[in-house]
Amino acid sequence: MKTMVKAINIHKSFNGREVLAGVDLEVADGEVLCILGPSGGGKSTLLRCLNHLETVDDGVVWIDGSVIGYELRGETLRELPPRKVRQQQREIGMVFQHFNLFPHLTALQNVIEGPVTVRKESRAAATARGVELLEAVGLGDRGAAYPSQLSGGQKQRVAIARALAMQPKVMLFDEPTSALDPELVGEVLDVMRRLALAGTTMIVVTHEIAFARDVADRVAIMVDGSIREIGNPDDVLSNPQDPRVRSFLNRVLN
Ligand SMILES: Nc1ncnc2c1ncn2[C@@H]1O[C@H](COP(=O)(O)OP(=O)(O)OP(=O)(O)O)[C@@H](O)[C@H]1O
Ligand SMILES: [Mg+2]
């Protein structure tokens, strides 16, 4: 099976405090990995290191075989110039807790903005694909609506369509449903479930244990900057070995 994401020995400190303590991770093409864990454990920081929104203090990230954020010069890694970093980031879809849609653009305009301005696709082609993507996330009839006219769940689905429009190699989700009213969570998880079934490579930081159990190929539990358990969802969620993982799961499952 082809490896899509590989991270080795990722270290990251903020103000002398270690937040990632040497994380190793490998995600196969088409795989869905859910990352769970207590607040402050480093989940968001890890995702941000994977797409070079944060620099790493040590370690290397590859996506589809390319080192992210750096180039190898002889034996040493040198940070890439911002333009090259942005080029790489285009291939990595990111969906955050807050939707970050452009408020002055309609749903459809939000979705086609990247393809037209960054990927230099023709407006006609981008629009045709944008309409399809909005349909795929259940918003075929809301393309003309502005973000202020959409519910939180709808906005998040537009944000997913917008990320997909860039044809990313992997989709990173950071608690995509945790800012939503409870009755809107399901519609976003349904879209993510469909993406997973369609073979999208996904790394999903979430508190939705049922989703992780159903949809993930593997679940990882991150505590204090390291992955304490990783494996198939049933093993990790039902029979964790690490005591910190056990106490975390006891808290969230009961
Ligand atoms: N830019 C930053 N500057 C300083 N400290 C930071 C920064 N970003 C994160 N941290 C710290 O790093 C630690 C890990 O944060 P991170 O956001 O990665 O945790 P998390 O697992 O995503 O938590 P949550 O479940 O609450 O989202 C926290 O103690 C946080 O305060
Ligand atoms: Mg977080």
C-alpha cells in the first residue's frame, strides 16, 4: 500500500515547553486516521506541522514522497521559500473548527476562488466542478448564498467543498464539528463519511468517538505530545494498554 503521509520524530516546543515529543506517523493512500486525546495534547499542533503552518524543531514530514516545508541540501534541511511552501500547502486540504469562509463571496465563489486564482483553472471549468462539489456536500441549491445566510453545518460543508476543489492529496480536519450546534454535527459527519468511502486520505482530529469507531481505519490517541496508542478502532477504543489513554477514554466514553 502506498504511503501518503509520513512523519518521523516530530518535535515542537513553544517557549521552551515541549508540545510534540517525537511523533512518528504513517498514513496510507486512502486511509482514514482519527486522532483523539485530551485537550492540550498537541493534536492541532501536529496537524499544523504536517502542512507547515508550524515549523518543526526536529523531524521530517513527507506527503506523497515530498518533504514538506524543507528541501534537502546535502545532509541538511533548509526551509523552502514561502512561495514553494504555499505550493505544497495547496495539495493539503485543511478544515478547521471555524470555517474561515470569505464573507463577501457566495458559497460557490468561495469554492472556486482557489481553483481560479491559484490553480489558474478557467472560470467555466472551476464553476462546473464547484457546482458538483456543492452537490456532493448536499448544498447544490445554496451556491448563491453568502456565508451569513448559511447555518454552521452548511458553512462547514462549504469549507469542505472548498478544500476539495483544490484536489488535495490529503484532507486534514481539526475538530470540524466541535463548534457546531449538536443538531448540525450529523450532516457534516455524513459528508466526511462519504469522503472516506470515496477513498480520500484523511487525518481527522475529533471528539466524535462513534465516528472514529465507524469510519476510521485506525485511531490514534495522543497524550502529552506523543501518540500513546494507534491501531484499529476496536482495539484502541475498547482495550487500550496505556493508563493515560485508559483514563482519557473512561472520561469521554462514560
Ligand atoms: N502558537 C502557540 N504558542 C504557544 N503555545 C502554543 C501554541 N500553539 C499551541 N500551544 C500550546 O501547545 C499545547 C498543545 O496545543 P494543541 O492546540 O496542539 O493541543 P490540542 O491537542 O489540539 O488541544 P485541544 O483538544 O484543546 O484542541 C498547548 O499547551 C497549547 O497551549
Ligand atoms: Mg486542538
